[in-house]
Amino acid sequence: MSTGMTPQQEYDFYADPANQEPEGPPVRRRARMGAPIPVRLPEDIREQVKARAEADHRTVSNWIRLVIERELATGDDAVVGGTSVR
């Protein structure tokens, strides 16, 4: 997000104590992430994931989390390799 201010103008603005008070309701942060899960992907899939993440303006990790959350939210029983994952 661009403020349209030069770095010096930003410095001058925030140097004023009146501009150092937070505005609006506090923003709650998401819970901390658990331990990482290393996943190896074939190069072609990795490149596709990277391209999709860039197109969505997300990091690869964030994009993968989003896809997993969407899949889990569908509520469908999934079968992977002949084994039910539920």
C-alpha cells in the first residue's frame, strides 16, 4: 500500500506524538503455526505451485496452507492411494 509520502514526509509525520497513537480496533493475529511439515514435490509440480502462488500474490507456504484449508473445509471423505484420510 502506497501512502504517497516520501520517506522524509513519513518521518516528519510520525515524529509528531499525536500521530503515534493507534487508531481503530486492535487487530488479532492468527495463532502461531505448528511444527513445519517438510514435503518434497516433483519439479514440475513445484513450479506450478510457485506460479499459482505468485499469481495470487502469496508466498508458496501461504498458498499451500490456503489450498489445504479449502480442501479440509469441503467435508468430503477423501481417498488417497486407496486409503481414506478420515
